[in-house]
Amino acid sequence: MTGSRRGPSRRHFALALPSALLAAGCAGRHQGTGRPGDPIVLTLLSHYSSGVLRKALQEPVDEWNATHDRVKVRTEAVEFTDLLTTFMVRQAAGQGADIVQPYCLWTGQLVRAGVLRPAPPEHAEEIRRDYSAAAVGGASVAGGVYGYPTEVQTYALYYNARLLRAAGLGQPPRTWPELEEAAARTMRRDRYGNTLVQGFGLSVYDDSTTVGQTLALLNAAGGGFVTPDGGRTALDSAAGRAVFELEHRLVTRGASAPGVNVYQAFPSGQVAMVISAGWWTGSLKPLMGADYRDVGVVPVPVPAAGDRHATLSTGFLLGVNTACRHPDAAWEFLRWLNAGRTRVRGGATVTRMSALQAAVGSLTGRADDMRALLGSGGDPNMRPFLDALAYAVPEPNGPGAQQAKTLLRTNIEALWTGQQSVDRALRTIRRQVDREVARSW
């Protein structure tokens, strides 16, 4: 998750580990031996650094520590923006954490850098069997599984029903022509030409709105960012051109204003529609209060009626570092956290990770768990994101994926702000991304 989230706090298990143990780490200098009186201590590094995310992860870790004598787990966290750099720097210094929780986009890069250990066959088989295809794809490279998928984000269309009704629209758009019509009818400007309401939110604020929604539309059109083997870009195609032309029309006709921060404008009723990921629901509720009742979510519109749905999925995984000296213990903990079942309020029996993600307004790739949790009183706006697990396409995660995504974002922003035409943007992306993904890593 690349944005902030809020969710209900959860009950904690109390366990006070001796300070000497908390200072130890499996891949660090002071290594637990596993002998009686000297437990193995595994370090887990994630981006769950504050608020409900930190508390939600700490609860099952505390439960594990309270019920397991030979293996203990200590959590460490950094901000998401520092996570990849931290992985790489600590690994180079020989101080990598035993268990890591990377963004799936980085999986190929971390595998190539020797950070991630392949999942043992029995774990890989379990993951392939129990998780959605999109979740498994995000945690895999070249067919090999490298960890348990944790949070999985799919993309859908958020809309403000009040703004649509005020424009005479009885339902949200299902196709691109309907999307353009709804965007044109809901946009509002003052007499000086300043945007009061964006019909469709295009924003240069971050990857989630710049790249994420573009790739969601691209997948809905049957296209892709890179070829299946990851060797070159596939964006310069009929589907890619159609997406760029759609976004270009929305901007030039005034229905979209890329300079507006949709994360602020949508909750304030200044954006009628925007494509974003499911984590946002957890932030919108406290921001909007009673006005949240106007928010609805539907699948990403498709180019034409009758087209099959598709969208983008992103996510995170928990994997084991190649430097971990007790990998069997690390995988045992990960199976307990991600596959072991626990009973939650309402009577549902789900994995601890599914309960964790649901508590903060997110999903895992275990659709059965999510249906059970949503069925016991979850936000109905989460259901379209859950349904999308069945048809979502994982974000490409080859070794050069992060840099390719950065290049894509730069060129999309240049298109939206009038610095590039559709033709030039597609040519530039093809040239730059092909060079990046073809690098000898």
C-alpha cells in the first residue's frame, strides 16, 4: 500500500521479551542458537511503521511469541518510500532482515540481487493452490514463487453518487463512452475557467493515480505494459493508444485537471469519478464522515459493452532472505501467519493475515477469507475489489520494473500536461522502457 490507511484497532497479546533477545537478529551479529534458553530470534522488516498498520502486524507477532519458545520474531519497520533502499543497503552490508515484506513490483529486482529465497516446494504448492492467480503472479518471478502474498490491491472506479445524480445520471459508467459522457456532464468550472469539479480524476500526485489507473484502463482494454516475457514494452499497441487518447481527450476537454490532488479533492466533493485501489476506502470513511454514504465503487469501465472485465492488481509479499541462517524456522512462522486459521468476531475462520488486512480496510489474495470477513459486516464498497481478484492482472515485476514504472509515469504526466502528443508519448515510452528492461542486470 502506498498511501495511508486507517482501520479499527485490534486486541493485543502481551509478551515482554528480554532486551537481549530484542537486540538479536538471525542475519545480524548476535544470532540466537536455538539451544534451550537461547531462542532463535528472526527479524521481520516491513513498511508497517506507524498507526493501525504497525499495531495490526504486531498482534499476531505477539501471539506467536507468546506461544512459541524456540523461535521468536522481532518486527522492524521503515517508511514505504525508504523500503527498497533499506533492503538493498542492508543486504550489501550483510545486515539484511530474515523476513522481508517487499512491494511485489520489486520481486524480480530483489531476486536478481540475491535478497529473496525461493519458497520451498511445499510452501509454493500451498500458495499456488490457495491464492488468486493475480496474487500468485505478483509473488512470482519466471514461474518461481518467492513468498506468501500479503495485502493485494485491485483497482476499480470510485464515484460520487450525489454528483452523478446532480448531472442527471442514474448510474455510474460501465463503458468508456459512458465514462466520457459522465465526466463531461459532472465537470464544473467557475467564470474564470478554474476547475470546481473534475469529472474524472487524473492526477500527477503519485503512482497510484498516474500509473495505476492508466494500467487499469489498459488491462480493461485487453492490453499490457510489457510483453509476457518482460523483454520489451507492449504499450505501443492499439489498446495503449486507445487509453492515451481517452486520457488526452478528458484533459483537453476540461473534464480532467491533472494538477488537482484527487486524494484531497474527491473527499471534498470536487471529483466525480476516479480509478484507484481498494486501500483508499479505509481512508475515505474518516475523511468524509457522513458524506461517505455518497461513495460507490464499480468495476473499471471497459471500452465497449460486452467486453470482459480486467483491471490492475498490486501487492506485497512476505519472503525469506537468502542470508537467513534459519530459513526453516522463518518459513514455519510465515505459514502460521499466512495459512494458519483463527476465529474472528462473527464466527468466521480465516488466516491471521486475512484478519489483519481486513482490519485495516484491505484484502489478501484469499478470496474465500475475504468473502467470509465481508459477510460479517465489512464495507460493501470493498466487494468490487474482492470480485476483481478473479480477473485482475498483476503489475509486471521483472528486474527493471521499478525504473520502467518511473519512466512510464514521467511520460504519462508529459502527455497530460500537454508536453507530448499521444504519438510522441508512445514512441518515447517504447524506446526508454525497451532499453531499461533489456539491460543486463
